[in-house]
Amino acid sequence: MPAQRAIAAFKTRQPNCAQSVLRAFQREHGVTEDKIAQAQHLGGGRADGGRCGALHAACELVEHEAVRGSLRTAFAAKAGSELCREIRKSKTLSCEQCVELAAELVASLGKRK
């Protein structure tokens, strides 16, 4: 269900991709409204290193660096890259699809616990 919540947030509330992923996991991960508001600057390839904002937010929800690495690898395998500009240029996934993929990956980590 987090993927559907992320997509709904992206479509109806008009936050950026990072904010949508954080909002989808707000209850499960205790994400505050302040943290969601602070993610406003992460959309459009402005996350660290030009990374996709949805992926960046997903990584913020994960505690262990090794798991973050696995998440980044899985995301890049489907999206073609971790970088927003490259994903958009290749038209591999839309922003909405990046939000959905990032949320699905985080949700799948929770199921493995």
C-alpha cells in the first residue's frame, strides 16, 4: 500500500517526488511534517549528486548503509540510473513511476524483516 500512498500524494498534494515517498511512510517511519517540508528542495535532480529525489528519500528511510546500497542498485536496475537527469533523458521511467518504484523497494525491505 505505500506505493499507492506515494502515488496519491504525488498526484493530489503536488509535492515533489521526495516528499511523496516520505509521506507514504509517514506513519510507519515516524516522518514529521517538518522533514517532509524540508524535502521540498530535493525534487528535479537537486538531491545529493543529482540523484533522483524519490530514491534519495527512500534511502533516508533506511538505517543501514548496506541496505541503502542494495536499494540504490535495485532502483538503478529498473530506472537505468540513480540520477534524475539521466532517467528523465532516457525516458525509462516517469517521475510518478520513480516514486512508485522507490516506495515499493522500501516496502519490500519491511517485508523481509
